[in-house]
Amino acid sequence: MAGAPHGVVLLGCGGIGYRFGRGRNGLGALSHLHAILAQPRLRLLGVADPDPATRAEIARLYGLPAFATAQELFSACPAQAAIIAAPDRTHPELLRLAAAQDLRAVLCEKPLAGSLAEAEELVGLLERAGAALCVNYSRRFLPEYADMRRRMAAGELGRLESLLVYYSRGFRHNASHYLDLLLWWLGEPERVRMDGKRPGITPEDPTVSVTLAYADGLEARLVGLSDGVLRINEIDVIGTRGRLTLDTLGALTHYSPAALPDYPGLTAFTPDAPRQVALDQALPNAAAHLADVLDGAALPVSTGRDSLALHRLMDRILMEDTQ
């Protein structure tokens, strides 16, 4: 018989914490609150948010205790895990508070902190507290990205010759997702080069174009596009025996080489039927993964140490702009 569900508290009920899921029908979830409620192995004990209207709405709609501060929430609702979905600037304070609780796991939105030194401090605190730290780089929780990693590692695409990413909306805000993928898929690059810079969504976070060179000769490029109403997030991986493309709307297409009838001895890539990435499954999958970690059935797929490696890579790239 399955045990009782694991008690979880939610810190932050803004966009990804709660509001993105308001009034939404259908499968999947776009907020942590709705993902937790849909996961039978987790039980949401209460929430914390400074906005009184949000607290009142959640209490009325879901019958959940809602507190103005995280300290009040932790005091009233002893939990096994905490999910941190508050604004970025509050993450260090909330992670320190979480480390002082008797928690078994913490799922935190990225980034952990604004500097590498502070992120290292926070990861160490959680490790010494014995709490597993999961960081929500959401693409790691979608099976299609894991399948892309498997295909590359298994050599199904042959020798990788090019990896190209188009993105916008800031280097730390958005490129971080793709650099995290590259670390997950390919490991640490030998060399990095900043190729250009455009305005991002804030003056402090420009949109950067960068080239990463690997020991086997592969060059991966992130091309940063101007911010605006048009959103572009695309990946194109080309190897000697296959190709993978993933477009902004989530269509993942595998290409295989086929003979060209009019050109004997030559081949070209031809597409298979595209596979649709269910982007609204990222948070439900993260909630299920958190339950697996609490069950002792899995280790975090996106750890604090992974985030430190990403922080170091991003600092390394930005240092190129000062040399």
C-alpha cells in the first residue's frame, strides 16, 4: 500500500507559483500550485505570498492556509519539502530559511542567487542540512529533451557537427536554460567566445550571442535576437547521420539521410513526422520528480551543483566582454 502523501509548502504565488494556472482548463499545469494539487503523492499544506488579495483568493478557492511570510508558513505547516517560486531577488533569503527547517527536499526556481559566491554558500547550506536541492531548469523535466540527450550520447546522429540555438529575452533570464541543456548534453566546453550583445528585457541582462567550442571539434552557437513581441526559442542539432530540430511552438523533428535520386552518391536529410513537446507537462513532471526524490526512488535531475556549474560557465562567458 502506498504511504501518505508528502507534505509540501509553496513560497510565492506570483506567475509560476499560481497565477499562470488561474482559470486554465485541460491537461498539464502552468503553475506550481496546480501541479502540486494534481500530484497524488504530494499534499499542499499551505502557501506564503505578500499579496493579501492572492492569499484570500487561494484560501477561498482551495481551502489552503495562506500566510504573508515564509516564516509564518513554516511555523504553522511543518513540511517535508518546500517549493520556492518567489521573485528571483528573494531566493537567497528563502533558501537560507529553508535550510533552517527540517526539510528533506527543496525545489527552487532559477536562479539560486545573483552571484556564484552566494550560490555556493546556499548549496553548501542545503547540503549540510541534508535537504536535496532541485532547481527548476524546466527542460530537464520534459522527456523530449532527455531523448535528444540520449540520441546524441548513443551516436544516433553520428559525429555532431553543429548545434545552433536562437533565443531572446536576456542572457541570464533565458539563455541560461539553453546553456544548462548544453552542460547536460555535452559537458563543459573547452573554449567560449562572446560574439555580440543586444539589449535584453532589463538593462542589467543583455541578450548575448556566444560560441562554445568542445574538445571533439563541435562548435555550439547561441544567437541572441532582439527582444520584442515575437518570441523565438529554437534548437538545431546536425550530425553526420542525423539532425534534430525543435521550434518555438514545441515541434521536435528528427531527420534521417536519404539518397537523392537525381544526384547519385549524395544524400540529404528528410524529416520524420514531428513530435509535439507538451510544454505544460514540465511542472507536473517536476512535481512527480520531487515525489520520487522524497520517496527515495530518484536523485534530483537538476541539482544545486549543476546550477553552480552553469553559474561558472555564464560568468566565464561574460568575462569575455571585459577582456
